[in-house]
Amino acid sequence: MATTNYTTAMDTTTDASDIASSSYGYQTPPGNDTVGFSDPGPDIAFMVFESSIALAAILLNSIIIAVIIRERKFHRISFHYIMSLSIADLLMGAIGIPFAIVISTGNPGNFAACMFMNCGTLIVCSVSIFNLIGVAFDRYIAIRHYSYYMSAITEFRSNIIIAVAWMFGIIVGLVPMWWNNGQPDEPRCLFIEVIDLSFFVFFLIVCNLIPAAIMGVVYSRLFLFLHRRPRLNTAVSMKQAMQESRRKQRDVKMAIMLFILTSFFFLSWTPLSVLDIFLQYCSPTVCDFSNILPVINFLIILTHSNAAVNPILYLVISSDIREAAKKLLGISSAKRQSVTESETARNSFVEFNRGTSVNSTSSGSVFENSKVVINRTVSTDMKDDRL
């Protein structure tokens, strides 16, 4: 839009329904058949919601990261991906959402700074998507091809995969720095005004449709395999049966948690991407932007809320993470205390039996055999901890 047309539109008296400020700042100037953009004022409600989500994302994801670093039982390959996702969500709260709040006011006026801030949210979104793809394949191989996974997938290789996911996410997120609509006529920063429509389509396909299709197939095959997994032969030992049962329960829990995370991610991000493309094509004669603005604000908040909801899902679904978080925060658990008391009583009973049978040769051999079994079990558990 030419500067003169923009000035004329601002000087005329317009109906209140034709002007609404939001993170996109849509306006339909009188007598103009194309979509115009007004200089948006601050939307206090939007900023309050966004700020609350940012604080929650920073706090909750910091707890998850601290728990994974602190607890040795989380030093497994699958939790490397969880930690990577938590770091991305933390960056969304610390960088992405503050950038979105600034952009909602039409700032910064510098075009390069404007594009960089708009790319910030896209980078975090892309990184999360590629990490979700990585962890989906990781769990599929670990469960479907257990022997191959134990011999081929190491912590170093998994870290390489995570690093590649971050690299591709950063590259895709920075594409609008060069692929954009150019500097607007007015010195303002509005997301939908500076981002090119063709990039919207590219981003929707590369970071939404294709990953959703891939992960849908992977998780479908994974759950089908878990459902049809054959029962153990009755000839196997009790120890092997217990180890297999424990591993299956852990596999199912992790797969369900990751599937829920993936589903909520796409439910959060896809609607806004689709709406952005629709608004690029829609003309003022068809769309009443003053009515669409509340929907746009809601979808922006929905996408950003994903960064705060993910750590809540970790805490709700995983009892191990929940108990470790309580321990980190100094919150006592009645269940944990009762388990500890039961273990103490059991250990006292075992010590009493050992004392009464210390002179028995047969009992001595039983204890020796028990020690061997325990050592073998611990060795196997340490091997399984890579998962």
C-alpha cells in the first residue's frame, strides 16, 4: 500500500469495528479493496496471557532439565530427546514469546531486527518438530529391533541425531531472513505483512504435514507391534520374564507419553499455520478481520502454551519424573515414605533370617547363588538403562 493511501486512511473517521489491534494488526481502510495494516497498539490481555505462559514455560522446563541432569536413572538415550525438547520449550518462554510480545506492538522498526525476531519462534517450532521425529524413530527401533538398537545406537550417536535436528531446525527457521516480502512501506514489524505466502506454504508442508504423516505411520506401527508382541515362552526363567515384563511396561509408558506430546504439538501449531495461509488469500470483501482477530489471538496463545504444557505432561504421565521433581523441590511423598518403611522392614527380616541360619551350609549356598543372581540382574539392568 502506498504511503499516501495509508495516511489518508488514518486521517479519516472509521467505524470501531474496522479497526482492531492485535499481534497482526489488521485493518480494512474505507474504500480500499485490499487488506491493509494499521499500526497496532498494545493488547494488554494478549500480553498478560503471553507473559504468564512464558514464566510457566521457563519455570517448569527448568525443573524438568534439572531433574534429568541430577537423577542418574534419567541418563538414558530416550531422555536425551526429552531434555532437548525441554530446552527448546525453555527457549520459547525465554526468547520466542518475548519476541512475539514485542512484535505485537509493531516493533522493531528496523527490518533486519524485525525478521530476526519473527524467525525466533519459527526456529523453536522447527527444532521441536525435528526432535519429535528423531525420538519417534528412536523409540520404534528400540522397541521393534531391540538387539540391533543395543548394539548400534549409542549415546554419542543419539547426541549427533539431536544436534542435526537442531541444525535443520535453525536453518528452516532462518529462511525468512532471505525469503520474505521485503521491507514494508511503513517502518513497522507485522508478522503476516513481512512473511511471504510461499514460505507459509513451504513451512506448513515441511514442518507440519510431512512430519505428521511420518510420525503417524511410525507410532501406528509401534503400537500395533506392542499390541501383538508375543508372550514369553514358558521355558524361560522367572528372572527373564520379570525383566521382559518391566521393559515392556517402560516401552509402553514412554511411547504413550511421546505420542501425546506429538499429538498436542500438532494440534497447537497447525491451526495457526493454516489460518495464516487462508488470511493471505482472503480479501476484505469476504473476511471481516475484526471478527477474526480474537481467533488469531487465541491460536497464537495456543501455540505458545505448548511450551508450558509439555513439562506438565511429563509430570502427569511419568511417575518417575514426578517423584524426582518432588524430591528436587523438597516435597515429601507419603507413597515414597511408605515404600521406604516397607523396604526397611523387609531388610530387617532378611537380616534376622541370615543371623539364624549363619551356620547352615545349605543356606550359605543359597545366599551365594542369590548374590550371583543379583549381580547378573544388576548388570542386565545397567545395560537396559541405555534405553
